[in-house]
Amino acid sequence: MLSNTSRLLTYLNAALYAVLGAFLFFMPEALAPAFAWKVTAFMTMTIGGWCLGNAWLAFFAARRWDWRRVYPALIYLWVFGVGELIVLYLFRAKLVLTHPIAWLYLFTLMANVVAALIGAFAWLRTRPARESSGSVTDLSQYVRLIGFVVFVGFLGLYGCTAQIGAPGTNGGIFPEIMSLFTLRSFGVFYLSLAIGAAPLIWDRNLKSFLNYGFLASGLIVFITAAAFVYIRLFDFAAKPGGLVYFGAYLAVGIAFLLFFRKSGTG
């Protein structure tokens, strides 16, 4: 019963993130001034990319619904929702809920948190065993996974703790200067990705690994697309850190394409 409720809520998350993401991703110039806090059009489109990626992830997690294989993606989604709602609470003085898009963002995160609470409770009740049979990640995949968790986890922790003016916060990597509100939101996103992938370090089941890559691939596609749309904002000669922003997404995306070609999507 709880598992079915959790699955339905995951489908609901997919629908909400799809609607929210479509608005933010395809109408960034119009909706940036009306968003829940002060952001630029590029930031708005990037947040829309997160939402569309979350919709992809939630939909396919609910469709496949094999806990042993989709649990890393669900952990990411749950941590993301809880973390972003905490950021909204901490910066509530700067929160502007005057436009329907801002209310939709808040409602989507609240629905995400409800799904996280029920999903986590369902998991604790059933405690599905990890899949102990089947292929395991090879050494190359394992090393890249550890590198991903360490690198993305560092970005997440840095975004969640750094102050404005610290290295990389003044347009050195992301081409625009972020407010502390936006920096913390970006930090939670990266930290959630790392936390979702971390269990795969000791659970070396190949299909769990491939599932996480496939379910997270929508994030890579939409965020990279937003960066290409606003590539005029990057000055790679004066601020080569922008290459890190592009390179990280492209490297992970290409690596997973190679994995999928060789081993499928889990």
C-alpha cells in the first residue's frame, strides 16, 4: 500500500516538475522577473532544466519502480526536494510569492517533500534487499563514479557554505554573479546528485549504476542545452572557469552515452 502511494506521488512529482520546468525553460526571459526570488534569465532557464530533468527522472523511476535499481535516483529526488525547501525557508525574507510561477515552484517542492517522507517510510517498512546477483561495475566505471561523487559533492558543499566573494562565486565558473539565495539552491542541487550516487560506491550492481545514469541523463541534457542557449554570457578567455561548467556536464554525458551503448540503460 505504501509503495503504491509512493509510486503515485512520484508520478505526481514528474507531472508537476514537467509543467514547472516547461514554463521556466522555454520562457526564461518573461518569467525571470516574476520568479520566487531575484534571478536572471539564464538562471531561470537552468532551474527549468533541473525541473525538466527531475520530471524525466521521476517518471522513469515510477515507471520502472524496482526499488533495488531506482533507489539512488529516488534518494536524489527526495534530498533535492527537502534541501530546496529548506533553502526557501532560510531565505524566506527574500521570497516573493506574487506570481503563479512562484507559487507553482513552492507547491512542487512541497509535493516533492511529501513524496520523500512517504517514500522513505515505505522503504524503511519494506527494507528491500540490494540486488546481490548480476554484473558489477568494472574498475573504470567504479573509479569514474568515485570521481563524480567527490567532484560534484565538493561543488555541492561549496555552494552550500561559500559566501559571496569566495573563489568561483563572482562569475568565475557560472558566468553570472549569484545571490546567496541562488548559490545555496545550486549547492543543494549538486549535493543531492552526489548523495544519490554515493550508495553506488558500495553497491556495485551494474544495473543500479546504469539506472541512475539513465534517470539522471535528463538533467545533463536540459542544463547543457540552457548553457548553449546563453553561451554568449561565457568569456572563456577572461574566465576559463566557464570551461569547467561546460566540460563537467559534457564529460559526464559522454561517459554515460558510452556506458549505455555498451551495457544498456539498466
